[in-house]
Amino acid sequence: MRYPRPKEAPNALSREELAELRRQTGHALTSGIKDRIEDWVLQGFDELIALLPKLGFDQRAERARLIWESLGDLEEHRGRRIFEGSYSWSYYGDRRTPPFPSAFLRQLNEVNWVPNANCDLVPPNLVVFDTLGWKPNPFLLTKLTFKPPIIDQLTKEAGIDPETLDLLRKLGITSVADLTSRFGWYPCTT
């Protein structure tokens, strides 16, 4: 097949994630009787993602590009709805969450599958899409979170190497408190 085959994944969200979705709607309780989860994975993608790091750089880059193109083909042949999940339940009335990214999109936004300039596979949020040389797909660019080009520009203007910011993000360091606690030093305050 030219495009990936979607497969229903009603168990892709944990109980905690479902509870959080209900809380976000303001209706945290469920009777559990009429719960309906519509979520999607792509057949064979787990194995493909696991295979990518074992390939040479050129092969990794080519497979990553093919993943991108196949997602565009999936949209063309199956429509945009496959890219969204939904959750409905009942508790003194019918409740529904707003659409959320399908399981395969959540996975592709988190795992290392996009090649960066150093020949490493990283999540898309660490790569500016325009540096990849892939054909842009406006719909997919709203679903997969690539690094905005302005971030690299701003870090360069501030005199910081953009890769430093990427490393901090990989390490989960998002504040001065995180940085100081991780490295055990504290800036002087007057």
C-alpha cells in the first residue's frame, strides 16, 4: 500500500489520561457504561520507528522522508478525521471531549524519527522543517510539531548556540531552577 493502514487503538490512552480529558471538559465523572474511545495507530509504525536507529544515516533520512510522504498519502486517501481521536462518555447526560491528536501523531511528536544536521534522529520539535528538504504539507505541519525557525534566529541573536537550547529541552530543563538544581550551582543574588 502507498499509505499506512490505520488500526483502531481504543486502549492507547491510559485511565489517567482519560480522567484528565474528562477533567478538562469540566465533567470528570463517568458511569463507565457508555465510554467510547476512537483512537488510531498505524500498522507497522512501531517496528519502523524501532528500526530507524539501526540504519545508516542516508537510509534513516530516506525512511523518515517516506514516513512524512506516507502521512500525506494517508490524509489524501483516508481523510483528515483519521488524524484525530475522540472520547465520549455518559454521566447524567452525554459528554464528549474536543478532538485530540491520534495515538500515531502523539507518538510521532515524541519519538526520535526526524534526522537533524548532526545525523541524529530526534523528535520533530528539535528540527526546523525547512532544513529537511521535504515537500511541505500544510495540513501535516499543523499536526506534527516542528521547531519554529524563529527560535534558532532568536538564540543566535542572543549569542547562544541553538544546539544548546535543544540539549536543554532534551534534558527537560525549562527554567533557571531546573538548571541550577541539575548542576548544583546557584547564581548570586544581591
